[in-house]
Amino acid sequence: MRTTSRGLLATLALGPLLTGCFVSDEGGSATDGAGGSGGRLKVALAVPPVQALSPYSNDATVLSKLSVAEGLTALDKEGAAAPALAKSWKQVNATTWAFELRKATFQDGTEVTAESVVNSLDHAGQAEPKPRVLSDVTLTAKADDADTVTITTKAADPVLPLRLASPALGILAQKAYAKDGTVSPVGTGTGPFEITKLTGKTKAALDRFDDHWGGKAKAPGVDVTWIADGTARANALRGGAVDIAEWIPTAQAKLLDKDTRHEVPSVRTDSLVLNTGSGIFTDATLRAAAREAVDGGALVDSVFGGYADPAQGLFGPAVPWAADNRVAVSGRASAAADVKAKTKGKTLRLAGYTNRAELPEAATVLQQQLEKAGFTVKQDIREYTQMEADLLAGKYDALVFSRVTLLDTGDAVAYLASDYTSDGVYNIAGLKDPKVDQAIKSAAGEGDTERRQQQIMRAEAEILRTDAVVPLVNEKVVQGIATDVEGVLLDPRERSLVDVDTHVK
């Protein structure tokens, strides 16, 4: 069984604020053969697929939310690494770990073997662009025998078992990987639910996978509809068209019956991300002026209806160790004295997306605040999948952004590395700052729990120094669940929703 890093893995994540169960124990209720009670679950999700549910895109979270694909590890309710396709592991040395596989079957009927695990991890490492979780690490996997996989990293990675729980590192059957580099999870995962049909960006049908190693799911299947409009998702729940509706807009939350409204402490932080790589915000004095102009506290009641807290940094109250370790920010540029003169008539291109209903309204408030400071602002508000490529290409000056900071691994370093290092694959800010890179690298190599947390917060201070990102609020997520549904996972990381125990009564 696990022999190292338990204390580190548990405390790096969220600890007592987590609710629900995020991985089925081998002896849990799902293994009693009593699956199949109730009808099919009807679920409304907010963000339509970007790349046909490829695990190497933001779609990976859908595979986790719906229990389609599994990794070697999972995250338990306390945020620690727990067994999934690997039943146990041990650390051989600073850069080498050995994982023992359980007996499991892919949804296409083939067996999970060490070779199939190596194949999946190799494809993830070769993907272009890399999955965010691999921004700061290079993995080499080797099959020692049929059920033992050894994974090595170039540098010590104290949280490798947490990293392997990322939805982007789900293990899929050989047939998932096409020669052209595309990856399809349709009928190729190992989870208790199998995707049987994907209809563009609108619908998916999932059936129970009866050969799941953890036993049969209680629901016979899941019917998924993507509804980008938050009000429409809330209406679908109220009207009985769906059983579960994620991300209920705060304006709609109080209109729901209290028994269907579930508030979840979230690691989600909403920020104003400024493009440091091109456009007007290459000027640090203009970034400073934008930071001084915006007031996230003004959004708490007016936009979020009280379902948020003013942000003190990148990590909010749902990350319990952050506040005690926060480092004062120093070395920031002074704000431009005359914004209009500095911008020379150039327009600030402000982006936002509609999948989270509060963001367009927040963008309007921020536009007013920025215009008061002397900026000329033009908004571009669309559905997220329509603008992701442009965001990563630096075609906007600023983005009103809602980010689940511990989504990828449960460890904050992976988030910082993907979003703020010079070669980060999700570096929308275009930030290239040697001091930031070094601070994140130092945090990544620290294995002691308390010191790692301190290094993370030093890295946060370095990032905030650049004014590449201005934290606004820490959200409280509202999930809508019909009263006749049991077992929905209320996950602060927003990567779990439906599992073997979720069913209609």
C-alpha cells in the first residue's frame, strides 16, 4: 500500500471543507451488485465540449464529472491521493514510483495492463499542447510486468500520486488513440459509465458499464445536455427536464426551491487576467492602473448576490492554509498617472464568456470602473469554446476569468505552473517573468507540507507583483439537484458530480 507522502498529499489539498465521497472504496455500497435502481439520470452541464471530450482539453473534467474515465489514482474526500486503477504504490527514490494495478477492464472489453497504462501516459506526454497538469513535469512510464508500472520524473515530484489523479491523465483503451493524434473516450474508459453516443456539442448518452471493477452503478445511465445559458439550466431543473443542473447562476439560485439548491464552498477564484505579452498591458504602469481601478468587492452583492467573498489573492477561503501563509506583495510598478495619454487612443479589448452567467455582468461593472480610470473599453462576450483559441493566442487585452485553482491535481503548484510560468500551457496572461518561474519551480520541488505551502504563497506574491492577474472574488458554487435524486457529489474542486451511488430514488 502507500508508503510515503500521505501527510503531504492530504494537507496540500482542501481538508475539512470537502463534502461527499470522491472515490468508491473497494468494499463500498457500489460493490454489492444492487445497481440499477431508479431511472436514467438527466444532467445539464454548462460548458459544451471543446474537442469532442478529448482528455487533453478542458473537456477532461467532463470525463471525471460523469465517471467515464479513471486514472491510476483519484482524490478522496479529504483531498488525498486514493487508489483507482492502481490499488497501491510506493516511492522507490526521489524521482521513481512503482504502481501496482488492480484487475480492471476497459469498456471495449480489453484488459487494463501495465502496457495500456504506459500507452496512455505516453500519449498524454506527447500531446500538443500538453495537458495543463504536465506543464511543470516530464513523466516516463515503463511496464515492469503485467500489473506493475514504474514512473520516473526528471526532477523530484513529491505530489506525483496527486498529479496522476488529474482527469487529463485518465487511462483509455488502445483504440481511443487515433493516428492523427485525436483521442476519443467513447467506449474506451474504465469508469462505471460508458459514453455510447456523443452528439456534437449538445448531447451525450452514457450507459452503465456493468464490468466496472468497483461494481455496478445504481443508475442505468446518464443523459447529458449542454446548456450554456445559466438561466436556461435553472429553468430546466425547475421544469423537471433535468435532474441535476450545475452552476446555477446566483440570480437564479434564490428562485429555486431550497431543497434543490445546494451551496458548495469552492476553490474557484474570479479574476481580471491582463495580457502581458501583447497590446496595451505590456506596459506595467497600465497594468498597475487597471489593478487600482477595479474593485472586486463591488461585485459580491451586486453581481454574485452574496455567493462570493472579496478575493485576497489567488487562493480563497476554501484553501484553508492560504490565509495564514499569505505573503505581502512588494515591488509592483506604479500606476500610470495619465491613462488616456499612455494608451494613446488604443481600446482595451475586454473578453468574457457566457457559460458562467455572472461574468458578463461582472465585465460590465469592470468596464465602468476601468473607463472611470481613463481606459477606453470594448467588450467581447461569447460562449467559452468560441474564444479559447483566441485567448491563448493573446488576442485580447483582458479577460474576466473564473478558474478552479485546484482542478487539475488538488495541488496548487500545477495550477500556478500551467497558468503563470513562461512555458505554461494555459498562460492566458502571456506572462514571462524569471522571478515567477523560479518561485513556482521552488514550490514544485519542496516535499515538506508546510514549506511547500509557504513556497506556494511566495509564488502567489511574485505573480501578483506583475499585475498579470487581479483577483476579484472567491465564488460559492450553487448546484441544482432534484429532490428525488441521491448521491450527487458536491465537490469544491468541481471535478466530481455523478458516480456509482448517484441515482433517482
